[in-house]
Amino acid sequence: MAEDCVFCAILAGELPAAIVDEDESTISFMDIAPATRGHALVIPRRHAPDLLSVSADDLGAVAVAAQRLAGRAKERLGADGVNLLNACGPAAWQTVFHFHVHVIPRYSGDPLRLPWVPAQGDPGEIAAAAQELRGD
């Protein structure tokens, strides 16, 4: 548990949440500022500030729980699709610093749109970034 972490407070029962799923490693609850009907969050029970600090075991457990919740969104809420979203760091829109994955049900005609317009990238820049990521 981390001091001043809203998600740790939810885990401790100090703050209310509409819990929709839990297991020994994770808990899932409804987002209080939903993007669509059924938008939920999946968090590990052990505090980790972000994607780069969460343990591999907890990351895997969150992924499995997110998959389970995505299936329920399609089956029980009639979602046409599902987005999984993680924000790692303020520049990536992270606002709560307890690792979490958003499970966002998608419906035909809902108002959500991609945050960028996909367009062909510069092949040279793509190759250069790939080389840096590989460590060549």
C-alpha cells in the first residue's frame, strides 16, 4: 500500500468502488469518469506506480483479468469491441500512479475516436527508431 494512492485506498476499503471482479492478485472496478458504458479499471493488489515498475507476475495477472472483463463486456453488455489502455507517465496521460489497465467497451457509433490520425510514417525514421530499440 502506498500513502496517498487512491487505488490503494480502494483496496483497503477506505474509499468506495463498484467492484466487478477480483482474484488473489487483482481487483477490477468501475471507472468513475467512464469513456463508455461499462468502462472499468483492473489493478494489481500490490502497489506499483506504473508499467515500468510492475512485476511480471502482476502484469500477467492484470492482463488475464482484463481479458476476462473484456469478454464479459461483450457477452453481458453487448459491446461490439473492447479497447485496453494503459497510460505510463504524465506525458501518456497517467493521472493515478498505481499501475492499471482501462477496459473500455466499444459500441458501434460511440463517440470515442483515436487520439491521432493514422498516416504513413517516414520509413527512415521508423528504421532508425527500430535500430535504437533493438540496441544495434
